[in-house]
Amino acid sequence: MNGSQQDISTGWERWLERFVALDRRWIFLVLGSVVVLFLVVPVSMPVTVSEQVRAMYETIEALPPGARVHLSIDYGPGSEAELWPQHIAILRQLLEKDCKVICSSLWTDGPPMIEKAFTVVVGQLEREGKKKVRGVDYVNLGFKAGDRVAIAKIGSSFKGAFPTDYQGNPTANLPIMQGWDTYRDIDLLITIAVGDPGAVEYIQQAQSRYGMRMVAGVTAVISPQLYPYYQSRNLLGFVGGLAGAAEYEKLVGRPGYATRGMFIQSAVHILIVGLVLAGNAAQFWLWWLRRRKGARV
Amino acid sequence: MRNRVPVFICGFVGIFMILKYFSTYSPFAKIAEELEQWGMVTLSFAIVLGVLNLIKINLKAVMERKKDWGYKLLLLVSMFTMMIAGGVKWYREEMAGRATGGLPVAIHDSLFDFMFDHVYFPLSATIFALLAFFVASAAFRAFRAKNVHATLLLVAAVIVMIGRVPIGGAIWKGFPWLQEWIMTWPNTAGQRAIQIGAAIGMIATGLRVIFGVEKPYLKG
């Protein structure tokens, strides 16, 4: 190898070494720029509906008017970006079908999320001329401490687990709570959950014990855990992450927050995959250059 | 005696919880349901205990002007403000509910709602959103094809990441199908193996705790 060839090789090597150990602040900058760019310039993407999302939609669609649904909201503001779109889409579908929606939470910051969603959806329906009454058509039972124990207790007695609702009214007096008390009286259990306690705990403590129909909406990171339960039919369907929410929005015919977020998420995924592939290519090239240099010396 | 009583309580409660699940004899279910209620009350007290502990530790640090005492003071002020605001909201809603004859009334113009929507909400969402940046940086560093296993992980991750978003189908129609295949078959098999293993471990540990062979609750 002559001098100039060696210089070029060393130059490449230095450049590749620098790229392989790229300062993470550059990655942060590029990622942030991509997100901001596609927030400002929205691009629509065609959404393909997956089997488990369609199954969840059809399970809810099959509910008769007046069906009792326990909607457990097990997430807080931290997961709002991922779970809020599906929360809104599911709640609206339930109230449009005249189901009785009984909401509660196993997370301390869940009840305000329930309130926010009720405000949005009930407000939308009211503007469209469909009036829904708190305590008659829907209720927020609030937070219950105890994780798995709380799920078991809710299953055996809703009124025992929640003597008052989130607003402090005795649940035994509410019209929506009349004539039933356990999971055996519930037509469908839905949990929108970010982690533990969430969908898996509800399956283990409630669905497997009482055998009621159940579906779930979870973050993308939780959804791989739900596939075995979907295959075994413990779970009749589920929505995973923002992509799942976009699919659900397509099914209910109201593209919203999640559908708008699909191009941003696509761009970020492509960026991360690009970075990973480039990192590997650089690593391989570096290894090859060093190997060639070692063989020539 | 100090050790025997907790072991007896643990065994008693554990046995009734198992009997409730596997037996149709109703007195077992009634006792277990009562114990569940006690468990929830105890856990609610644990929250109160946690709050008291937080106050004690942070108040002491503020009084003694220890390192970062300003942040600890901020924590205490924020906590009490939210507690008082939440109490006021709850009282107003309860009074409004009584006025309507028992139907719940939600009040959304309270200080609690304002702070939840404009302070806690954006702070919490921001912290969670930072994860995306760390995940991107970690993926760049960690996903390296150093051996066969790492290469398999890398290939699966790339397919799932591209196939999960709509652009995957736009690039190649096979990506969403391939992604779904990975999630439905290899992922389900792996998850099931992990879950069965964990469940067997949980049964073994549960029985050891119920029969007093292991007493983790007596430590610390």
C-alpha cells in the first residue's frame, strides 16, 4: 500500500470510528427536527387494519343497546400521546351504541383522564343532539388502590369496592348501578392500560375467573404480551399503540389524533431503522478496513 | 411469637384466596371477599403511610437546609397545594351532587383541574416523550450484528418497526404481513414460554410463602 492509499484508508477509518461512536445529541437533534417538521407539514398515510383491531371493533359493535361495559382506564398523562386517541374512539363508540359505561381506574392519575374523556365525548354527542346523563348512562367510579386484589374485589362487588363514585355520591343510589353488582352482570370488560396493573392482570384476576368477554387497548410496548391471550380467546381483540388507534379510527370512520400521527411515527421509525442499518454498515466497513490493513502489514 | 403471628396471618389469608378460586363452597368465597376488602384497606393505609413518610423525610431536609432543600420544599408545597385543591373540588362536587338529589355532578373549573391540565399533564407527558429520544440513541448503539443471535434480533426489530407503521406497506406490501407473522408466531411462542415459566415460579413461591418456608415480609 503506498502512502496516499494509506492516508485515504486512515481517513475513512477515522470518519467511520467517529460515526460508530456518534454523539447522541446529534441523534436527538435529527429526531426532534423530523418530529417538528412533520407536525408542521402533515401528510396522510393509508392505514391497513389488523385482525386483532378489527376483532375488538366487532366485539364492541355486537353489543346491544343498554349493555353494561366496565371501562378501566389504567393510564395517566404520561401515556396520553399513545392511549388518548383509542380512549376517545372507544368511549364514543360505546356511548353512541347506548351502552352503560362504568369507568374506574387502578392508577392514581387515571380518574382525571376519565373525566377529560367524558367531557370531550359527551360534549361532542350533546352538540350532535344525543344527550347522555352522568349517573344514568355513564359513571366515573374513581381510583381503587390494591392492584390485583382490587381487581378481584371489583369482580365480586362493584358497590363494595366503590362505595362512592369519583364525585363522592353513594354508588348504591346511582341509576346506572341498579340491579347488578359483579362481573357476572357485565357484558364487556375493556381496559385501556399502560402497564402493571393493566390488561394482563385483568385477564388473570377477572376474565379467567368470571369468563366474561374482554378486549383491551394498550401501549405498543405491552401489545406483544397480549398475543398469547388473544390466541387463547381470553381476549377477543386488542388495540396496540398509536398505530392500533389509527386503525381503530379508520374502523369507526372518524380519523383523528392517531391518524394524523401516523406519518410522524412512520418517519421516526424509518429514521431509527436507517440509523441502525447505517451503524451496522459503518461497523462492518471499519472491521473490513482494519482486517485488510492487518493483512497487508 | 413476633415471627409466628405474621406467618399465621399470611398462611390463613393465602389458603382462603386459593380456596375461593378453586372451590364453589360459598363460605370460603365470603371469607376471601372479606379478606380482599381488608387487603384494599391495608393498601390504602400504605398510601397514607407513604405520604407521611414523604413529608417527614422532606420536611427534615428542608429544616436542616440539606443539599437540594429548595426542591424538597417545592415538592412539599406542590403536594399540599394539590391535596387541598383536590379536597375543595371533591367537596364542591359532593355538595352539587346532593343538590341534584344524588346524581353526580362534575366540576371542571377548579384549581385542581387547572393544575392537572396545565402543570402535571405537560410535565408528565414531556418526561415520557423523552423516552423516544433515548430509545433512538440506544437502538443506534445496541442493535449491532455482532453474532447470529444479535443479527436475528436486529432483522426482527427492523421488520417489526417498518411493518408496524403505514409507510411499511407503502414501501413493500409484504412488510405488514411479515411483521404480523413475527408477532403472531415466534413472539407468541416466546411470550407463552416466559409466562408459563413465570407462572410456575409464582405458584412455587406462593406456596413457599403461604406455608412459611419463605418470609420476605418479615425482612426490612
